[in-house]
Amino acid sequence: MSQRNKIKKWIRRYKTPYLFIAPFFLLFIIFQLMPMVESVFYSFTDFDGLNEPDFIGLDNYKSLFNTKNYAFYDVLINTVIYWIACSLLIIGIAFIIALLLNAKKLKGRTLIKTATFIPYVCASVALALVFKMLFDYNSGLINDILARLGFEKVGWLTTSVYSKIPVICLFSWRMIPWYSVILLSGLLSIPLEYYEASRIDGGGFFSDLKYITIPLMKNMFFFCFITTTCDTWKMFNEAYMLKGPAYSNATLFQYMYENAFSLFDLGYASAIGVVLSVIMIAISVVQFIARSRQNDSFGR
């Protein structure tokens, strides 16, 4: 059979499934791939969105990485702090909640699952307004509790020292329900025979957790870490609504937005977007390499 006939036969065989998935690829090319390519191009230009872009080479990147560009390094450090703090809080608390929901003696499981998931389905902007009232210096509930306990009030959103804490709390509280469901699905996939064998050998809750649950949940933890990495590096609503002094709690994504739509420096904002994408890709590659080496070390 000639190569031409093979191609025709392959087209006849797979024509229908590829037609079904064609709309997705068409939308992906128009609304994601083409804007990405244009952003890379605009990052080498001086562009305000109205006039024709003026090619300036690497000037945007030089300005971005200038040692005197304190704003960029501030938001970069903030984003790294959010990434580490939120990942630890979200995965840790979500795992504890998943363990509680998976407990056989838990009563009202359906009601508790529903109540646990509510923060995730609420609008992030609405939740941010609630948290803004909670952390208000004069009339906030948090400072009221601190005052009743004999502590001084804290300027959560008015001082650069504490301004990141409300953002971390809001983002973690909003995302924990989703990751609780993911980790719960992982717990439910563990065969009960392992725990029954552990009971026969005299194992308890903590030994089961150490030798059965956590080792078998490594892939789920890795998936959660990858997704929390993506979520935290593109955080916007929480930091934007709970804005502190200057860039004290701003994120890299927010910094890109403000340069694009407040200062109308789209070329510089595109450069920030390219750097943000490169950072996320680099982190993901390192995570996958570390995970593959870990699997190889265990012969898996």
C-alpha cells in the first residue's frame, strides 16, 4: 500500500473524532495561542494600545530587571511568599479535612461536605469584601477580638508588615474546599484491605497515616502542589481587593494588570506576562523532574 493510500485510510478512520475535538483547538488557537504569540511580540515594543507599536528590542526586559525597579522585585517576592505559604496551608488543612470527611464515624457527612465546599463556589470579590471588613483596623472583627483579649489593634491592611496575611487567609480559605475534595477522592481510592491488614498487625491511626495513607497519596499531593503553584502565581482578585500600602501585598499578576490597564504600558506589561509564564514553566519542569527522580529512587 502506498503512502498516499495510507494517509487517506487514516483520514477516513479518524475523521469523525478529530471533527468533534476541532472546535476546542480552533478556540484555543484564536483565544489563547494567538494572544500568547502577540504578547511575546508586544514585549519587544513600546505600545499603549492606541498607537502603532514601536519596536524597542529588549528595553522592556532591561527596565523590568533593573536593580532599581523595586516594585517588580517586591511583587515577585510577595508572589513567592504567597506560593509557599498558601501551598502549605491549603494542602495541609485540605488533607486534614479530607481525613475527617473520610472517617467512618462521621455523622451528617453530606451536610458537612456541602458546608465545607461553600467558600469555593462563592464569588472571590464578594468574599474579599467580607474579609476587608473583618480585617478593618477600627471596626473589624479580628481587631475587636484582639482588643478583648488585651492585645493592641493591628493595621492589617494599612501596614506593609501585616498586609500579606489577609490575602493569604482569604486565598487559602477559598481554595481549601476544592483541594479537600481532590484529596478525599484520593483517600477513597486506597483499598480498605491495607488498613484491615494493619489492624491485624496492631497498627493504629498514626501508623496507618505514616506507612499507608501518605505514601499512597504522594501522586495526589504532587497534583495538588502543581495546581496550587499555578493558582498562586496567577493570583489577582484577593490581592487587588485587599490592597495594602504601595506594592506591599501586590502580586506579579496584579502588577502586570496595573501596568497594562492603569498605566497603558502594554509593552512593559507583556514583558511581565512573558516572565511570569517562563517562571511558571520553569517551576513546573523542576517539580516534574523532582517527582520523576523520586519515583525512580523507589523503583516505580
